[in-house]
Amino acid sequence: MPNLKQLDEMSRMEIDRIDRNILVDVKTVDIDTSLPIENRMLRYLEQIKNPYCFLCGGTVVKVRFSDTGKTLDEAVKDHYFGLKNL
């Protein structure tokens, strides 16, 4: 289980500098949904190793958060509406 310093370092890693061979594919993560939420979160962190950078079907995924106040749903909708207007 990573500590706060390690999590901070993981969040700052550049996607082009990460060795994809050490990343976990999120498809291999198995969470028992009958567990309490705290236990599910711990199990996820234990299995995924780096919650900020992982694989999804062979594609490297880098998770970042911004302070725009938008939800993920809002950001995705804005993105696709913007593409539609091109």
C-alpha cells in the first residue's frame, strides 16, 4: 500500500517516462463489491499499484484531476460537444 508521499510522486509521473511493463491492466483488478467501501478502495490500491497510471487493454492511461469544478460527465460532454461544432 503506497503512502501519501509515494502517491504524490505517482501523480506527478510523466506518461512518456513510465515503463509500461510495470503497469497493471485495470481489467485484471477484481474487487469484491460485498466489502465495505473502505476495504474495496484498499483492495483496488493494492492491486492497481499506481492509481494514477495503469493499462486498459494495452493502452496506457494517465489520470489527472483539475480544479475546474466540473464533473467527469460534464467534461466529457463539453469535449464531445466541442468536437461536434468543429
